[in-house]
Amino acid sequence: MEFAAMNVSLLNNQIIIIFLLMLLGVLINKVGFMHPQTSNDLTNILLNIVSPCLIINAFEQPYSNDRIRQLLLAGLGILAIYLLEIILAAVFFKMVRDANLRRILKYGCIFSNAGFMGIPLASSLFGKTGVFFAVVSLAGFNIFNWTYGLSLFNKDQVSVKKIVKLRIALLNPNIISIILGLFLFIFSISLPNTVSQTVKYVGTINTPLSMIVIGNSLGNIKLRKEIKGFYLWLTIFLRNLLFPVLAIIILKFLGISGIALETTVIMMSCPVAGIVVLFTLQNDDDVSPAIALMGISTILSLATIPIVFFLIPYV
């Protein structure tokens, strides 16, 4: 209990830091220092360069049978969590008549912003070990996002198959970095010192840059009638609270504990994934419900992530 209380205190401190970094991002947006194209470019840099460097750096450590076992169990748990979320989302939003809103709500409650918020939190709290276990959630997100998630928004099923095949192939830098990292870990291979230091330096900018980019996005949000919708608040409740608590139950049932458990729960407790906005735009649909959902979920996550984390010893 003492260890858990200490981690909750550390998490609260990190949440405050994240809030301040996001606030800085909002300020940058309001004074016009970051244009939409700049934000897109920084997002691409984060997803395709910074995050892979952080992952590779996390795997550069001596091999451990116990860590591999926990990693595999966490992978099994994440598979179960996603399947349960997909089933429950279908049940909860079956009565929503508007097809666009139904897609947004389903996607929003299932997929968390684990890459942008979860990885920085795991890194800040548990260092390389946290990122090591966080990559399982990241891999799960990529697999389900580019299959089930994409299929929610794509009306052309033939096109879906082509895109999914393209994305799951060796084109996703995060998946490539996970595979490369596992290779380094299993065979206890160390990168040359100069390369290792370069990778480490690039990875260290992940947290501040991610939060500033998120804050910049929040600066564009204008909340109107969407905040009055019952289903929007139901989605936020599912994404920010209920599904993370169910994740704790599933992970504990599988015997996952320690940093592997806490890191995976943090990844599952993150707010609605920002990609819901991109998918809706690409589908030529009304994007305002997606923006409202992502924005409110992100703001409330500053309170709900510590709540869920505090519940870990008691669930």
C-alpha cells in the first residue's frame, strides 16, 4: 500500500506537470506561434521519430525471463480488454441513429490517446521499465486501430483491406521499433554508445513536445451544443473510468502485477484518441462531436487518471 501511495503521489505530480505543459500549448495556440501545418509536422515527428526512439531506448537492457512473461501476459490482457470494449460499445450505442455520431462514440470509448499521453506518463513514472511495458499497449492500439477502428469510418471495405494491409505491414515506425527493440532485448544487444545516446536524447523530448501539441489542439476547441448530449458523457465515462477499471480486473485476473500492471492501466486510462478527429474528417462527416469528445475527455483525464490509478490496489 505504501508503494502504491508513493506512486499515486508521483503520478499526481506528473499530472500537474502535464497540465502546465498543455497550458503552455494552449498559450502558444492563442498567441499564434503554432500554425496548423506546424502542429501536423510536429505530430508526424513525434509519431514517426521521437516515439520509436523512446521505445528502442527502453528495450536496450539485459534480458529477463520474468519481464518477457509479464510482457506476454500484458499482451493477452490487452487483447481481452479490446475485445470486451468492442462488444460493450456495440451494446451501449446500438440505439444511436446518427451513423456519424455512432461511429465517433464507438471509437472514442474504445481507443485511448496512449501514444501521446500514456507513453510520456509511463516514462516519467517508471523510466525505461515503464516504456518497456507500455509498448504492448501501443502495439495493441496500432493493430486494433488500423483494423477495427478504421473499418468503423470506411464505407469501402475493399479499400479498408488495402489500407489495413499497408499499415500493418512494415510501414509503421512504432511497430518496427517494437520488433527491433525486442530483438535487442532478447539477444541482449547494445547499440554503439554514440547511437544509443542519440536515440536517448531524441526520446527525451517526447513528453514536453507531446503535451504542447495536445495543448495546441485544445486551444482550437469550441464547445457548443455537443456538451449537452447524453451519449457524449456516457462515452467519456466509459473511456475515462469504466473501461480502465475493467482493465484492472482483467489484468489482475491474469496475474499481472507491479510496474507491468500500473503501466498498462495508465495506458488504458488515457482520454479519447485524437485520431477520431482525423478519421471523421477523412470520412467527410461532421467533425464537431469528435472534437468535443476528444477535448472534454482530455481535460477530465487530468483528474480521472489519478482516480483510476488510486483504485488499482482496491479493485
